[in-house]
Amino acid sequence: NCSNEGDLKARFYAGGIVGKVKTENFNNIVIYNCKNSGKVMNFENENLYFYSGAYCGGILGNLEGNYKNVKIFNCINSGELNEKHRSGGIIGYLSGKCENIQIDRCKSRNIIQGGDGLGGIAGIIDNMSYYDTNTLILKAIYMLVFITIGLITAISSQYIATKTSQGYATSLRKKLFEHISNLSNIQIQKIGPSALTNRVTYDVNQLELATTMFIRLVIRVPFICISSLIMTFLINNKLGFIMLSSMILFSISIYLIIKFSSPLYKKSNEYLDKMLVHVKENLINARLVRTFVEKIKEQEKFKKINLKTGDYALKANTLSLFLSPITTIILNIGIVAVIYIGKFEIDNSVLSQGELIAVINYLLQMLIAILVLSNLIIIYTKAFVSARRIEEVLNEKPNIVSGNSNNFEKMSNVCIELKNVSFSYNNSSVKSLNDISFKIYTGEIIGIIGLTGSGKSTLLNILNRSYEVADGEVNIFNNDIKSYNIEFLKKEIKYISGRATLFNTTIKENVEMAEDKDEKQIKDALKNAYALEFVE
């Protein structure tokens, strides 16, 4: 608990607290809570020029001999050292044999000028071992333990990220598919089958990737940045505000880039949907395209859509890539500001050189973390767009509400009755069906004749509630069709389209689409469809 405020104009072996300790056997030396604020200057003398001002320290000048357990802690030197050599802010020169020396929680806020062997904390330590063998082994074990914990944590993080993202994507894909299955045909056509396909595949994959990267990399960024900021404020408030300003500027940059690039990614995805529709149509209607020699025209259409998709993607990616250089510029300006202001803080004995280096290290840690985040911005900008596209589908509530009845109460011989039924697609003013009324009695076979586009298929889709009528009533056995369960209706009222549709599976599973059948029933069905010979 000693303090020296006077200047020392010394020849050598000078110290603000202790000049020199020399002994053959010294078991315990403890210096703590000491402070030197005086200047330690060399004494100009021609005869002793070489030794003038050497072996000087702000706290302890010279320690020589054989000793054990030297402890110097909680000591501060804020005085200047203008020495020849072998001088230090806390310790000047230690020589001899020492089994254990500890220098802990010491600060040197000084200017050291001179020749060789100068140090901010210690000048020269010869033939010393800071720790004995057992202590070194113990600390090595500590390091290995933490390295092992870090390795286990990293492996666990990778495993958890993979398992979580895969589970999330699987659940989301299942939920999305089930939701789409409950939408009416009108709603599916409104969004577009190709757009729905992209949402179940591409958009879900984008969210899966974003989830993986979040757990692996992004989640550590706020911890590193906030911890670095707190540690900087604990060292120096001015430098802390510089780091805080850097983080605010970076956050604004992220916000602006995401704000302006998200619409571009959305446009790119919309044109991707159009491209998928165009490819699908050309594959399905390949014969028609060749028949009317429309190949070149269709290629030009595809080229335009493809170029639009690429243009929007290029603009969005270019905008997102600006974040990395912007981040580097902001944080490097921050480092320059820290060094510049830190210099004056050191001159005023408010900050030590070691503390300045620590602050720069905190800035570099934050820089590395933020650069990792900036490289992931493209992924997350795409993920935000994909999330909104999926959300649009999930927010599309089924417009056909199922009833509760699961059987036909045959209270009348009128099997199906339509009363003033009207229907239009997408609430258009042009009606596909307008004021249709008729009755079909049990056992009757009815044929509906009309030109292409006259509404024949639309009328049949109304009978099993694939479409919901806009006006009028549809009754089955004198009961409103809305009172029946939709799954029951579709099972009991079959609609067979004129377009041949097969699922990418076995013939047996295609035939058994409605219900399980034995081999004889499958053959009978194929025979009735005039397909048995082809299958065999």
C-alpha cells in the first residue's frame, strides 16, 4: 500500500518503491497495492555512462539471487521512464533462480524511452520460470479441458443445426402440402400450381438453409458483439462509444440493404414461377408446339422470362454484396478512431497500452463475427422473401367449409337438383354458368352437350363441391350440398376428367387410387377401361 510521487534521477538499480533486492536465499517477496507516479530518469555521468539509468523499474528496480514465490499484483506505474536499457514499467531487471513468480493485475501507464531490454511491465527476466512444473501441467490440463469442451460444443452445434433444420423443413413441407390439399380448385388456380410447387420445394429449402446457418453461425454474433461492447465500456467509455457507433452504422446498413433487395428477390421468384409454368406448358403441349411450328416463338418467350429472372437476381445479389465492403470500411474506420483517441488517453494516463490492444482485439472479434453475418445476408434476404410467399399460402383459408353429414338420406326420388345456379371464376363479371336449373331423378343417365368452354366441366365440378356456386342452390336428395362432408361427397360422387392423368407410381397403385382392390378387380377395371391389353 505504498505510493511514490517523487522523481528519481538515478544512476541504476532504481525503483519507485524498491531499488534493489539482492540475497542468496529469499523464500517470499510480496509487493501489492503500490503506485509510482514519479519520473525515473538516468543520471548523466561520463564515467558511469554505460550503467547510467539501467536496471530501473516503476515499482521494482532490480531483483537478484535465489528466491521463491515472488508476487507483484495490483500495482500501477504512471511515471515516465527515460532509461538506457533493462527497465520496465513495473519491474526493471530480475536475475537468478526463481521457482515461482507472479505478476498480476498490474498497470503501466508510462512512456518508456531508452535502449534495449525495455518493457511496459517487465524489462528483462533472466533464468526465471513464472510457474513451476506442476503449475504448468495444471494450466495445460485446463487448456485441454476447454479445448475439449469447445470441440464437443462445435460438434453438438452442427448436429443440432442439421437435425433442427431438417425437422423444421419436414414439418413445414408437410403442413404446407396438407394446407394446399384443402384448398379449392379455384384457390389453387388463383395462386398457380407452379407457384405452389415452388413454395413446397424452393421456398422451404431456403428456410431450411437459413435455419441451419442461424444455429451454426448467426446465433453467436450478438453474443460476441455485445460482449465486446461491454468489455470495451469497462475499459474506456470513449472507446466504447466508438464501438457502439460502429454497430449502429452496421445495423442501419443491414436494414437498408434488406429493405431494397427484398423486393428484387420477390420479383425474381415471381418470374421463376412464370418460367416453371412456361416450361411445364411446353412439355405438356410439345406436340402442339411442333404441329404449329411455334418452337422459335416459345423459345423467345422463355428467353424473355429467363432474362428477367436473371436481371432481378443479379441486381439483388449485387446490392447484398455491398454489405461486406461496407462492414469492412465501418469497422476499420472504428479501429483508426480507437487508435487515434487511445493515443491521447494513454498520454493522459487514462488508458494503458495493453488496454488499447485489448480494445482493438475486441473490435477485430466483432469484425470477424459481423463479416460472417454479412456473408449470410443474401441467404436471409432470400429466406425472408420465401417466408412471406409461404405465409401467403398458409393465410389463404379454404373457402369451402365441410358439412357434417356422411350419408345420403334418400327422402326423395330427385337425386340432384340445381336451382338458379350461377358461377364465375375469380369473381369475374363474366359468368361461366348463369341461372342454371334442372332436376335429375334416381336411375337417370344424363348427357350434357355444349361447345368447348361452355361450362360442362365446371357444372360437373360443382356437383362434388370442387367449386362453390356463387348464387343459387345445389341439393342432393332434397338436402343442401353444403350439409355433406366434403370427403364423403368426393368418395360418393366421382368426376372423371377427359384428360388422362397418371401419378408417378405403379399401375396397381394408380388403379387403387380410390380404394384397395384384389388382382381380379384390378384386371376387371383395366379391361373395362380398355387398357388391359396395353398393360399386359
